Amino acid sequence: MEDKMGSECEGPEMSLVCLTDFQAHAREHLSKSTRDFIEGGADDSVTRDENIAAFKRIRLRPRYLRDVSEVDTRTTIQGEEISAPICIAPTGFHCLVWPDGEMSTARAAQAAGICYITSTFASCSLEDIVIAAPEGLRWFQLYVHPDLQLNKQLIQRVESLGFKALVITLDAPVCGNRRHDIRNQLRKNLTLTDLQSPKKGNSIPYFQMTPISTSLCWNDLSWFQSITQLPIILKGILTKEDAELAVKHNVQGIIVSNHGGRQLDEVLASIDALTEVVAAVKGKIEVYLDGGVRTGNDVLKALALGARCIFLGRPILWGLAYKGEHGVKEVLNILTNEFHTSMALTGCRSVAEISRNLIQFSRL
């Protein structure tokens, strides 16, 4: 297809300069059902859209006459250094948008020096993902299965493969009402390879074979802590009450997330929920955020409100759809460069200098 900006640029690579450019490219090139699966939210998609809009209600308060000749974007999560506070959130079925799927995503994360959270619903086996990027920092996201033994086997498997943390998703005891997927009958067509022995080989429809526990509760966390030494991160917390319970139950981190607006619609945008969660944990555990990050300014705002790092969901899939591993690298590079610029223009020479004083909430 002829590049629409060909007259202004020297090819399609030049035309993709921000994350929304990758979104537009993906919309043009992916099938309708795949596009709907990635972009869709629950019900009226109020929260999906609010995740992005909420960032724009925050204004920056830059400080000048500071030496920003050297700006360091590095930080640590769970004691592991990352090149920037920009990591990859767990999303499923990467093979929908690129043949090598999660293997390409893992390679890009390794090259960028950031963390990739691999989903239970990965379309490549965990073994293949690790072989593709053996030196990469990786966490594993778990949808808790009703069969505890199956959870135990999977957790032991990810531990043996060198995953560094276990991310338990809390906000999906049942699947959100995703209208596009229902219309497209997508659930009949997706397959999963990871909740089975790698020796079995055959992919199976994941909705038939991977029920998610509807009975998981706080007291169950001690069982997970008894079977693994991995840090446990809880993904999907949006309130101070649940944040306080997370600390009480001795987990190591929280990802403030509303599942990209794909689960319960009309909940708070992630960035709006972040403040109360950060206040509730009182610095005892690390807090991260996903949902709605599209620019370097967004990353800066999340860190100013207390996030240790952000995790990217849909933009990674847009990059993957564009050019596989290289497309994901481009997305990460663009966002990291934007964040570097945002730091310099607000007078921050390191992530430690990013503080609440940098922002104010607009009345817009």
C-alpha cells in the first residue's frame, strides 16, 4: 500500500513519529476482528477512553535554569535495573498481529533493557519466549485457574525458566462485556498454548480450557506465597481499601490498572486512581501503572504521582503489527525519547527528581 505521507517523508518509517501513528497504521492493516479485539473496551468504552483523557487534565509545572546536559532515565523495579520506567504490560495472542508473536516482543524488550510481563494467554510457549530473549527481564502474569495444582505447575515452570516476578490479575473473575468480540465471535477462534504441557504440542481453544477462578480471595494469597519465592505483584487494584489489604497481605507490588477499560466499564481512569493507591501503601511496596499512556509527558505525570514505572499495553501490539520486533523497538524508543525530553524540559536530571510538585490538575 502506498504511504499516504510519501510526498512529505522518505518512506513509512519516517511517517511514524508518535504512538498514535502506530495505532493508525494498525487500524489500516489489521483485520476487523483483530482490530476490534485490541481496541475494544467493555460496554460503552467509557473507561477505555477516559484512561487517555484523564492524563490531559494534568498540567506540568516546569523548573528551569537547571543543568540538563545529562538526563538519566534509568530506574529499578523489584531491585532490577531498567533503562527507563517504560515496560511492557501483559497482553495475549501476539501472533494475531505478527507471526513470531511474543518471541518478537520479548526480543524487543531485551534489546531495550526493560521488563516484559508475559501473559497467561501468550500464543507462543514460555520456553520459546525465553529462548528468543534469554537475557531479558521478564515477569509472568497469571490468571488464577480453579485447579490449584495447575497453578502450582505453571508457577514452578515460570520460576525454572527465570521469570523474576509473579503478577496475579485480580480484576477478571469473569470476563468483561466486550461487545465487539461477541459480535465477531472471536472467542471461538483464539487458541492458547501455555496451560498445557509443552510436550503436548497442539493448541486448544483457550476459553474452553482455561477457566479463571471466580472464588479467589485475599486469604488465598498465602497459598501462592507458600509455593513460590518470586515477588508477588497484584494487578488491577484501583482503591485505597484494596491497596491497604495488599500491604497487609505482604505482597511486593501493585499495578494500578483497569484492564485497559476491558473489564468493568465506568471505573476510574488508572491515572486518577493512582493517587489514592500510592497514599495508601505509604511507600511500603512499589506501585506501577498501566492504562492510557501514549506520550512521554504521560510517563512523567505517572511518576510524579508516585508510580515506579508504567506498563504499555495496546501500543506494543501496534508496534508489533507494524514491523514485529523492530516495530516494538520503535514504539519503545519513541516513548523513551519523549520521556527524556519531558524530563529535560521540566528540569529533571534523574527519575528521583520527578516529584508531585511538577504537576497540577487542570479544571478543563
